[in-house]
Amino acid sequence: MSANGSTGSGFGRGAEHAEPDAAGALRRRMGESVEGFLGSAAWVPWKAAGTSGEPEDGSIAHVMIRDREFVPVFTDPAELTTSLPDTEARAMPMAELVTALPEGFGIVVDPTSAQAANFLQADVVAELREGMRGGVPLDPDER
């Protein structure tokens, strides 16, 4: 996926310089194509709900960046733990995240590094959601 000058969204910047580890491989796959992004899973911070203790209770954590709501997504679970200590994380398929997000939410991948961070603005997420209506496209390597 590439930068979009009209929305400021961009994905894949710096993926070619990603470390040769599992997180780097995930970043490269997510940046190669829409199918690669939607067919990938990454770690998402999770806010537990109250005291019920039920895993399905709670919600995806989000952050405000320049007065816009984003869900932070991490390709490396250790980076999430370091960046957001005491926060539960869940591995989540990106296709599931895209369909679960409310209108107006974007996604920021690896937000703790200015060099690695990639932003998908809310309108780009909405386009992804619309493109999935006929079924979730999967990366051929993931089938």
C-alpha cells in the first residue's frame, strides 16, 4: 500500500528497511498490498471492561493524534508491552479490526517509532471496509 497525498495516509514507508525478524516480515507483508495488510494479524491494545473478567468484555484501546482517533497496532508484541505497560494485548486479524472499527477511526501501525509508524486515516479504513463487502481478500501466501 502506498502513500496517499490527498488524505495523508501512507503505509509501507520504510518496510524495506525492517529488521529481518518476525516483526519485520509482518511489516513487509502488511506494506506490500491491501491483501497483505488484511490477511495479516498484529497486536492490538485491549481495555478490559469492569470486573466481569469475561475475555469478550472490553474494547480496543485508541489514541488521539492531531484531533483524530486511531487504533494503535503493533507488529512486535514486546514493543507494545514496552510502550504500554500494564495493557493487555490481543492478536487480531487486520480484516477483523477493519470491520470492527467505528466510522471515523483510523489505524496507526507501530506508533512508537517515527521512522516505522504508518497511518491509515479513517477514510482509507472506510475504503478497505467497503472493498471487503464481497469477502475478505487474502494474501495468496496466507491461504
